Amino acid sequence: MIYSYKTSGTCSTRIDFELADGKIHKLSFENGCNGNLKALGILAEGMDAAELARKLKGLKCGSRKTSCADQLAKAIGQFLLTNGARPQPYIL
């Protein structure tokens, strides 16, 4: 099942991904920095979702208070909460 997350404060407007056995799969972004976000999707493929969120949480883009990577960390945290998992505090 593909999970979609509407981003806030970034050029990308949506993040889509699948989570299977705690691993990220098929990560994609709508809009945003095309090359960088494709690279992020390739690098994240098969990574542990909680570890990925921990690494990306709090990253900023220029003078913005968030980034596409930070929004991905938030999307993972929200996915874990809404699907009955208990994310680590550092994810939220």
C-alpha cells in the first residue's frame, strides 16, 4: 500500500512511499528539486524507516524552517502513528 503525505513549507507538495517490514520502498516526491529528490528516493530504498527519519529530522532548506527531507521524517512518524506502531520520540 502506498502512503501519501501532504507536505508543508517546501517546494515538494506530496511524498509517496511504501513501508514493508519497517523498510522504505518506492519513495517519490511530487514537485521540488527533481534530481535531489530522485537521489533521496534511491538512497532511501530498503532503509530502515525509523533510522532514516532520525537522520533526516530537523534538516532545513535555506531560510525555511523545514525541508523535503524533514517532511519525509514527519511523514514516516505520522505513518507509524496511524498504523499502530510506536515511533521513537526522536521521529516526532
